[in-house]
Amino acid sequence: MAALEVRMVQAIRKVLVANRGEIAVRVMRACREMGIATVAVYSDVDRAALHVLAADEACRLGPAAASESYLRGDLILEAARVTGADAIHPGYGFLSENADFADACAAAGVVFIGPPGEAMRTLGSKTKARQAADRAGMPRVPGSVTGLGSVEEAVRVAGEIGYPVMLKAAAGGGGKGMRAVGSAGEMGSAFLGASSEAERSFGSGEVYLEKLIERPRHIEIQLMADAHGSCVYLGERECSVQRRHQKVIEEAPSAVVEPPLRQAMGEAAVRLALSAGYVNAGTVEFLVDEARNFYFLEMNTRLQVEHPVTEMVTGLDLVKMQIRVAQGETLAVRQEEIAIRGHAIECRIYAEDPENNFFPSPGLITALRQPGGPGIREDCAVYAGWRVPLEYDPMLSKLVAYGETREVAIERMLGALSEYFVGGIRTNVGLFRRILMDEGFRTAAIDTGYLERLLAEASVVEETEVSDDLAAVVCALFAVRLAPEGESVPEAVSAWAVAGRREGLRA
Ligand code: MV4
């Protein structure tokens, strides 16, 4: 047998993708390259969705509500049985971090392409994860590693670590049940507020305390572990550009992470994963303070939205690696073979209205022009004529730009954004231009408060500079033709619509 042994426990032949949108299409592309058949599942509003068209077979789950479709583990396992799928890829969101669903798959003899349920349970609890971090010798934010029994206990612990502190939900995530506390006098109401919000959101009111890290960066390490005790780290992603705990731009590598810091964070993340019996793709989140100390925050036990920037700078296909690991293969790359080359930036394009507090703006896409060219990748699952449903996350597309340097990646992204045109609905495309042109972003002077500070500044409304762009005119033509009779073309395209109408009259 060769030195690099590849054990295969069970070759996967057909994968059911228990998700929708761009991530479902992304997983199906990996399957196609591997000669694996695919099964889509869909809700009633997704009958004509791109992920359904991309699959070899498709099964209806139920009505649009996620609770009646994409969250119905029982129906999804039944679809796997009926179609003979031998594995399920959960994507992100929905059932991806549901330990009981992972266990139910195993019980049904279906491979769950993700970590074992038990590892998910350990890392899903913040307090248990902090204990695991201690066992793994991983630096974490100072504070408690068990739930707090009372306001008095919270005041005592806060006195030991020093104010300001942060109360967090043990079962939480995404900023819910979180309260900053500046002094002992504020603890009583903050404790009750955090605890009741945690109870409402997660069904558990357990809260714990951390020292507050000021102006932190959010940097995360990508991991991949096989079922034979090997785990590698695939560098970091900088995710500090976010608004209300929703990431907006991610990049790899981080401008502040030099090789020694990358190695220290990576090796700590690997120790945590191995000590928790982790298998498959995972991400360890850190806060990095102004002195570049790093602190463990939490572990995400799924493939993440922003995985493409890691793929671009490592040249690895994370979804294929997930599938190989899930069928029992050993990792085919060693740590010393993994190199970070160049720079990648991802913009999350949402159907939302920047002029109306980023309120979701689903609806019919009347025209769509997608960018291309060297170093541009788009992971997307919408098309002209598709109606973006209001029942799900309104992310339309992940636009990724790669370049030899961060500067080249930024310039390519700006070019791609200028080529991008979505007709019929509002999008946040214009926001990215503002960020990418901003001095603070360009010098990578970013932390988790960066975007909210930028948005608080008065913005000079930019003029659209595409009137001479033939492609935009062609798009406008389609927009005019697709607009129902008597209904005016949406204002956002009016400059183009005028030009398009002129062209249309000439034809
Ligand atoms: C913190 C913090 C400062 N100090 N913990 C927000 C979501 C949750 N997963 C962790 N969060 C934070 N925890 C300590 N001890 C600041 C944040 C935080 C944040 C973290 C990551 C990305 C964006 C953020 C935005 C605001 C606050």
C-alpha cells in the first residue's frame, strides 16, 4: 500500500443536498466532478429554483415555511430512502448544526456529511466549548466556564476579571442574549435581560461572563479533520466587516495575520478539534485585539458561507474534501503542503434596500447581468425571471475576487461590481463600492464596529456611471420588456431604462 493511505469505508454514490440556493448548487457541482449523483429537496416556492434544476432528481418537502420543509429532518430522511441516497449534505443553516439530525442520519444508515452529533453537542454549548478550549490549551477570553447561578455570582466573577464585561448566553450565538456591562450597578438588569432573551431565543436562560474585548477583529480558522485522527488548518478568514452580526465582506488571508500568528491560531484550533473528537469541515472563531492577542470565541460545526475565499487562496475544494472525509478517506494533504497564495475577497450580495435600513427586498428579478473575467468567481443561484422568495435568507449571490495581492483583489472586485446589474429588486451592490473605496478598508483598519461607523457617516450619493455601458443598455432593454404592462420600470434602473427605451425604439 502507498505511503499516503486512502481508506474508504463506504463509497458515496448519491448525495441528497438538504438545502437550497447557492450552497445547494455549490455542493452539487462538487458531486458532479466526483461522479456522484445528486438529489435536491424543495419547498413549494422553490419548484423552479436553480438547485432543483441542477440536481439529477428532486423531491418535494412541503410548504414554503422552513419549519414545514427544509427543517423537516423526517421528510428529508424519507426522501433519502425513496431515492436511494446514501449520504446527506446539510449545507449551512437549516439542519446543518442539528446534532439530533446527524444522529438520526447515522441511525438510518445514511452518511451525514459533517461532524458526529456528539462533537456538535460539545461545541454547540459555549460553556462546554470554553472548557474544551482549556483542555486543549487554547487561549480564550477570561471569564467563567460554567453558567452563572445568580446576579451576586455574576458580580463576584466580574469583580475578579475586571469591568467592562460581557454577559453571553451559553446556548447562544449571533449576538442574541448578549449584554455589555460597565459596572456592578448595571449587572442586575443586564443579567435579567440577557437571561430572558436567551430563554426566549434558545430555550435555555443560562448565561456566563467574559471580559469585554474592545474594538476586536473577528478572525476565524478553517479546519478539516478526517475520521482517523488527522486534522489540518487551512489558514484564516477576516470577517470583521459585518452589520448587526451579519457578515458583509470576508477575505483571506487577514491583513494582520503574519505566519507565526497563523500557525499559533491554526495549531490551537487543531488541538481543540482533536480533543472534541471532531471530524469533517469546521471553523474556529477568534476575537483578535489591538495588540494581536487572539481569544477563542466559538466553533462553527459546519461548512460556512464564506468558504470560497479559503478555496481561492489554498487551491483546495472544501466540499470535495468533506465528501472524501465522510466516506472514510484519510486527508490527502499534509499541513506542510498547505500554502496560502494571493488574496481573495467575498461580497455577500443581498436582496435588501440600503435606503430603507437594509430591509429585505425580495421579488421578481427582471434582468440579471453577472460579471466575469480573470480572478472572478460567483456562487449564486438566481436567474432573470426567478422570484426571490420572502421566506428565506435574501442572499442572492457571493461574489468573490482573487488577485496576487489584496490591492489587485480589491480592484478586480470593483470592476466586477461595476459589471453587476440586477433589475427588479433592490440590492446592496452599491454598498460594496463605498466600502472598497474607503480609506479605512483599503488600509485594513477594520474591526467589528467598522461598518456601523462607516454607515453612520453622511454618504454622498454616488452617481451611476454606466450610461455608456452597452451591456447595461441591453439589460435595461430586458427590464423594459419584462416589466408588466402599465407598470413603470423600477427607479433603480431608470437611468438605464431611459437609454434602453431609446435603443428599443430604434430597433
Ligand atoms: C465579544 C465581543 C467583545 N468581547 N466577546 C458577537 C457575536 C458573538 N458570537 C460574539 N460577539 C462578540 N463577543 C467579548 N468578550 C464582541 C463581539 C462582537 C462581535 C464578534 C464577532 C463579530 C462581530 C461582532 C460584532 C459585535 C460584537
